[in-house]
Amino acid sequence: MGKHVLIVEDDELVADHLAALVRDQLDCMPFIAGNTGEAMALAAERLDFSFLDIKLSDGLTFPLAQHLRARGVPFVFVSATDPAKVPPDLSAAPFLRKPVPLPRLLAVARAHL
């Protein structure tokens, strides 16, 4: 497992499911953050890709997305939030609306890994 994937998701079941997919289907090492503080701390590590829920219990992940983009780390928003709420400077980022079919989720990740 050479590549590192950050999963930012505050629903533990969803995060665990995504982590299993990252390990088993993508052969990558998952790192899970359940809030924005954990996510920003993990974003300082070597990352190759990230799945970002938008709305967490302690805030939005847009500052994290801007940080990842500045570091050149590809990411995809995976959220039930209205895509129109994404700020204009992040609107070009891939957006998958929950619930996401598994093949679509894996295809987007593989395209960036």
C-alpha cells in the first residue's frame, strides 16, 4: 500500500466503509478524519488523494480543500450538500452527491491515483 488517501467524513460507518474500499479496492493506505481539526493535521502528511465531505460537525471543509489544492493534492467532494454551495474558487473540483454508486466512487479515485 504505497499511496495515502485522506477520508474526511464525520459519519463513522461511511468513513469505515470508505477506508475498507481504499484498502481493498484501491490498494492504498486510508487516513480518516472526523472533524476539520483532525483533517487539517492529517493534511500536513504526505497525501496522494482525498475524499472530502463538505459539512462536518465542527464546520465546512472548504479551507481544507483550498489547502489541499495549494499542495497539489487532488480531492473530490463526496457530500449530500447542494453543489451550488461550493465557493466559486472550488467549483471546478469533482463533486459526487451522496449516495454515490460504488463504481462511480472508485472510478473517480482511480482517475486521480
